[in-house]
Amino acid sequence: MPLLITALLLTLFGIAMVFSAGQTDMPDKGLERLWQRQAAFFGVALFATWMINRGTVRLIEWSAWPLYLLSIVLLLATLLFGSGAGTAQSMKGWLTIGGRRLGQPSELAKLATTLMLARMLATQRESIRSLVELWKPLMVVGVPWLLVMAQPDLGTGIVFIGICFAMLFWAGVPWQLLVMLASPGVSLILAFSTGVWGAWFLILVALVLWYRPFLVEGVVLVVANVVMGVVAPLLWDKLKPYQQQRFLVFLDPNIDAMGSGYNVIQSQVAIGSGGLFGKGFTLGSQKRLNFLPEQQTDFIFSVVGEELGFVGVVVALFLFLALFLRATRVATRAADAFPGLVAFGLMSAWFVHVIVNVGMTLNLMPVTGIPLPFFSNGGSFLLVSWLAVGILLRISAEGRGQADALGL
């Protein structure tokens, strides 16, 4: 019940902020009515959640394969018939037929991949102790991840990576192995500084000598990190100018204040101007004058900061923290491995979304167009979020039932 109440409060909070986002000094009928669309999808989501609660965890487990295959087909279709939206006009994230956007298959893919990965890891008989043994779970995540990155959608790609590492950790994969798995990507990011990359490389070599993986694995891992350090400058030169500009703006938005840096600068101004209690519900000046970009989706957290101030931000983050803790509690009390992995995977997806979205509004993360769970306007995103809530409620109910049967 606390999980359901928390999700309801977050959703109602989000609908209120979508309503506020539509109240501007330059009225836009489409923007003004978005909260009604969000509320309608909320009604559909509640019905879907009720339907899930009529089923069983075993039915959810059985559905992993069909949902996973369906999500792959839809992602492939998106590459052919997709279009962008909001701050991500250049990507193909929305399945679009006849000029009408039908939804974002990547949202379903995140849920389906979580279920499929949980099913695979739950059947793992022995503990994973080498990188080679990770090929199956990496393939489960890698196929939809590659299709999402082909759109290209970096923000959603980050969510897939977060789900993968979180679920591997919950499945008992040693943290040392996870660090080594992530090391080539870390080397690619840190290669901007020779000194920083060199320090990281020495730490990695020490970790490899301590953990003592198979000789071939250790050699391949070290070589891969060296290659990433070498090719990083070459990859930078291959990036398109606008892609390079996004990275540079992340380091200093003022280098292109009226271009690539405009969004994050306006977001920081909006949040900073909110003060302790904010300017009042629907009264945010940055929002009302349409200075704040995509205020109903990607930057809706900025509306919270401007209109409700520090207090509103704390309330929103507290509700998200409560959601994470309840989902983790469900995972720890699950009846067996599969539901526990699913619960932790769903929590990790929400966690990455919140961290990246809030971070980009404060310029702590690059702007990637990733929405805020239960807040950002978007029917498919809200529906999938509530499907996740329904799955967690079903897992929690069966976990309590088995505990009661055992007299615990």
C-alpha cells in the first residue's frame, strides 16, 4: 500500500505540474490541454495496473519472451518509421505512421528487457565469476541497447546500462567484475586528460592483479582500455559539430548561450529564481514567458523549482526516495530470484531517469532528453511506469502471501 500511495502522489504531483506548464502568457491550446491527456493516460494506466494484479508472478515471467521479442520488432520499426520530438528532434525515438506519433517503443523495451534479464539471471545455476560468463545477459541488454543507440538516443541508452549493472549486482556478480566490465567505457570518457586516464589505468591494472581473472580475459581487458584511451581523440574528430558542441556546452553553457547552452541556462535561472518557497503555482516567469524549453517534458523539474522553490523540490525528491526504498524492500522480500531481480531492475530504471533528468536541469549531466518518471508529459512513459508499479504490487502481494503461509 505505501508503494501505491507514493506512486499516486507522484503522478498527481506530475499532472499538476503539467497543468502549470500549460499556463503561459502566450496561450497555446495544445500545451494547455496536455494535462487532460496526461490524466486520461493515468486512467488507462490504473486499469492496466489492476489487470496485472489479477495475474500472477509466473504469468509475468512467462510474458518476458513475447514482450522482449515485440519490443525488438517495434524498435526495428522505429528506425524505419521513427521521428523525434522536443529536445530530441534529430532522433528517431517515436514510432510514427502517417505523420502521427504512436508512442516510444524504447519505453516498452526497458520493461521487457528487465523481465527478460531477470528470467535469464534467475536460471543461472552457478555464481558468475568471469567476464566470459556474462555473454548471455549482455546479449539480452545489448540488442535493444544497440537499436536504441542507432536512433540515436543516448539518454535511454544510459538507462539500459543502468538496468544491466544494477541487476547483475543484485544477482550476485562481484563488484570487481562489474568495474572491469565497465572499464573500457570509463577509459573512453577519461581519455580527455592523459593524467586522469593514466591514474585510472594504474587502478585498473591493480584490480586485475588482485581479482586474478583468466589470463586471456585480463590481457584483453587491459588492451581494450589502452585502445579506448588511444581512439578517444580520433572518435572526437569523427563526431559531428553539433555533437561536439553538446559536450562543450556541458562543460560551459555560456560558450553558446543563445544556442546549445540556452536550454540549461534557462533551466538554471528558473530553478535558482525559485528561492525557498517559489514564485507560486502557475506563476513562474521563466515558464510563463516561454523562456524555459520543453517545460512540460524534459525540463518539468525546472518548473517545480521555479514555482514551488526549494520546499517543492525537496518534496518531489523525497517522494522519489520513498519510491526507491519501497521498490528495494519489495526486491528483498520477494519469494524467489526472478521477482527480486525484476523489482530491483525496475527501481534502477526509475533511479537512472531521476538522476539524469534532475542532473541535466542543473547542468550536472549533459542534456539528453530523458523524461522524469510520473512527471513528464508522455502517455507511453506514464503507462509503462504504472505497469512497473503493477508488477511491483503483484510481487509484493505474493511475497507477503508466501511469508504468511510459512508463519514469518
